Amino acid sequence: MEQSEGTAVASKKQERTAFLLLTAVIFPLMAVLIVAGYGFLVWMWQLLFSGPPTGP
């Protein structure tokens, strides 16, 4: 069973839309959330367990 030309064009459009959504929205958002989450984790660790960083 082969795809009709209209279905192939719709599929390519969906693929392009998914690619743009991933590269322009999802990946940057995930990067910001990961960095912010790590910063929050370090902040809470210092607040609750190790205290503020000290100099030499």
C-alpha cells in the first residue's frame, strides 16, 4: 500500500512542524529548566546542609 501524494505532503508538513517545535521551544525550555533546577538544588543543599561557601 503506497501513500498518496497528499498524505506524503501532510506528513512532511507535520514532520517540519514537529522539528521546529522541538528546536525552537522544547529543547531551549528543557535546557533552562535543567540549569534552574540544578541551581535550586545547590541553593537548597547549601541552605539546609553545608552552609554558605567560605573563602580560604
